[in-house]
Amino acid sequence: MRNAIQNLGESRIREVANAGLGRPDVLAFWFGESDEVTPDFIRQAAIDSIQRGETFYSHNLGLPELREEISRYMSARHGAVSVDRLAVTSGGVNALMLAMQQLIDAGDEVVAVTPVWPNLTAQPVILGARLVCVPLRPIDGAWQLDLETLIKAITPATKLLVINAPNNPTGWTLSADEQRRLLDHCRRTGTWILADEVYERLDYEPSANGCAPSFLDIATPEDRLVVVHSFSKSFLMTGWRLGWLVMPADMTPHMGKLIEFNTSCASVFTQRAGVAALQRTDEVTPRVVAQLKVCRDTLIPLLKAIPGVEVAAAPGGMYAFFRLEGFDNSLATAKRLVLEAGLGLAPREAFAPEARGWLRWCFASRDPQRLVFGVQRLEKWLAQQALPPSDAAI
């Protein structure tokens, strides 16, 4: 077995979640998904496809109908994105791995902005790349990028820059000016950019096109840029495992070959659901974003009111990333919260070492009152920690 795989750490989020298995009383906010099911018309599209007998392989790059819909959807927000630049994948995770498999060799240097969802840093390591992390820094609970530090880290020896914005777990979002400076610098160094923009629609700042700034807004079709998207967050389709890639057109045929040797294709009935989701996106995504904003604006003030909590309202994404003063071992704290308070959060150990003492709370919920109940459990647990041992046990 390869050492890179033997030394690969297990998911710390799953480790915490496993501690709560079989506990129906646990309020779970550890995974990055809403507790709302996929809309009926999307599910029905998949059911209709199965009933028509569409249970066979599709084109490696995806159904032509779905690629056309993705092209229209992306072009409406970011300018022309032609079909020949698109590949359908079996989820955003699959899209990220496919892009890395196509772009990096063992020994290549990969720069990543952290804290970040662990797959983005684990995948280069799996492929034998040399990972260089450039950390965001928290200022009054809000995580910010030192752009000059990142630019200095990207040299002609850097094969790939991996960047996730809006960011999981911090909610940090790149500005259009920062994107332009990074793109210009990467053009000079010959560095590819892999932009994970799956949260682009989960943006709470006013914008003309209803999404966060994208590298696609400023790049040419020939730039060394690959953008990853997913149906999971904006369309309430986490379990469907359906995503897509935007890339230079001359890269697409080779991506088709790579998909063949990974998954062959996404299932047809899942792709039919994706077509339905895109055709009626205005019935889903704006409502999802509005609900998420209500949830964010419910949770953040409650957390801020707790003594010793450091947190800020994120401009994007679906998470509150907060620090508990005096509880630096986030993994141990998260496990205790599950067992002792019935509250399921994700520890910083899943994201980066620089987030010592921080926890991630996914606030995507149909009912904001669940968030209120969760904060009440956190407050009660913290109050018990402040008691003498004999009193805390009562």
C-alpha cells in the first residue's frame, strides 16, 4: 500500500458524527448540508427517467441536454461559457479530484488557501504533490486573506493554486480585485488555478448577477483556469452526487478520457434531475439563499452574546466558524458536545491547524428554531464547565 494512503488522516467530521450515531436526541450541524429534502419536481424528474428505463451509460462528458443547460446557466452569470468547456461529474468531490489528476504530477508544488474543506488539501497529497498552505487570519472573528503573502507563495515552481471562495468553513470570499491580481500573477508564473466555487450562489452581499465574484468573470476561455461547481448546495441535492467542471476547451476531450477511467459517467436519471433543477433554478436557489440568510442572522447574534465566543457573520457559504475561548482542543470539545450536550459540530482539526479552538456550525436548516435550541444546549454545557466538579455532576 502507498505510504500517502496509509498516512492519510480520517475525516474528523465523520469521527465526531460517529460518536453520535444512534442518538436521535442529537441536534446535528456537523455536515455541510441542509436538513431540507430536494424539491419535488427535481425528484420527479429522476423518477420519470427511471420509469422510462434510462438506466444505461451516458456520454463520458454528460448528457448533451444537461451540458446545454449548464452552459446557459453559467453564461447568464459569467458571460459566454460554451458547451465544449464543460464536463458533468459524479459530484463536486469527483470534479475536484478529476481536475487535480489532470493537472498535477507527483512532486509538483500545489499552493492552497486554508482553512479549507479537507478534501482540497488531501487530494494533492494523495497524488504525491508537495502541498504549501497559505492561511487566512481571523480578525474579530472574520477570516481574511493577506493577498501579498499568497502572491509571494506562488512562484514559477507552483503548478497549481487551489482556492475555495466563498470558503468552507470560514465564509471568507474573494473580491473581484483580489481575483484579478491573482489571475494576473498566475499568468506570469504559468500556474493553473483550480477554483472551487460551489458556494458562489450562497452569497449574502448584493450583486448584479446573484452570486459571489468568480474567476470566470475576468478570465479568458484559454486561461489556465478550472472551475468546479456542484448541484449539492444551491439546489438541495447533496446526496445526488452531481457536479460539473468548466475548463479550457482543449482540456475537455482529455477530461472525458479521465472520467471514463474513474466513473465512466454520472447516472442518467441523476442528470435528468440536474436538467430540471437548472431549468427551474429561480424556483429553488433564491429561496434557499433567503432561508440561509435568515438562519445566519438568527445564529450569529446568539453566538456573539455568549461570553468567550469569537465569531463574525460570514459574507458567503452556510457556516458559522467560531472559537470557544479556553477550549483549544476542538476535536475533544466537539466529541464532548455530542456526548454531553447532544450538539453536533465539526472541529477545526478537519480544516487546518491554524484554526486552533475553532468549530464549524452548519446553519442550513428549514427551521431556524433548531439553531436557537442548539445555542441553548451550548450555553448550558458551557455553564456546567464553569461549575466546580462536584456541582457540575449534579
